[in-house]
Amino acid sequence: MDLMGFILLLRGPLEIASFGLALAPLLSVSLAYGSLPRHIPVHFGINGRPDRMGSRNRAWILPLLVLAVYAFMSHASGTWAWAFHGRTELPSGGEIPLLLKPVIGCLMSYANEMLIRIARKEADALNGWMLWGLMILLVAPPFALSVLAH
């Protein structure tokens, strides 16, 4: 099986994981909103500690951003044509957004969950190892595809 065939074989699980990860922050904020303090962290410094606070209403920004990124990348990877019209082929370059969607979903879901935990004083900062690990995973698919394609 060639590389593209393998990617197409993984498409279903990748799409399901991506969709779940896109919805997770929205569900998380929906459940936690009532217990959030009036001011929550809205930005984190390089050390993972909050360095700017904002209104509790800003907790909705990240979940909406995750959904927007998911929708954009789903368009780029041909997800809508696959899901609603049964088209199995990927558009040119569609393998990269397909592989990146779940990683971006993990990264944003983690940031969202930690924002909630830090706002509730259940944690002090983002875990640097987790962030760097997810960032490496973000770079890995395009790099691996460029190496394997040549």
C-alpha cells in the first residue's frame, strides 16, 4: 500500500477524532462556565503562567476558534465532500490538513482545559512538556510527508 492509500485508510478515524476534539472545548466551557471566576486567564507567557486576565465571557473565544479552524481545515482536506457526498479522494494537498486537524484539536483542547483549571486555581501554569510535545506533533506530519514523498 502506498502512502496516500495508508492516509485514506486512516481517514475515518482521523475525522472522528478531529470532530470530537473540535467539540470538546465547547462542551468543556459549557459545563464549567458557571463555576468560573469573574476574571480568567486569557494569555500565557513563555513559562506557561498566565500573564493577562480577562472577563469570564472570553472563555468562549477558544472553543469558537477551534470550531472555525476545524471548519476551515475540513474544507481544505475535503471532509465535507467525503462526509456528505461520499467522495473518497483527497484534494491536492489535503493530506496535510487531514493529519493536522487532530493535533491542532489536541493542542487547543489542552489549552482550553488548562485555562479552566488555572482559572479555578486547580493548577498554576500550563505544562511546558505537554505544550512542546504537541508543538512537535504539529510539525511532524508535514515534515514526514515531505520526506516520504521524495
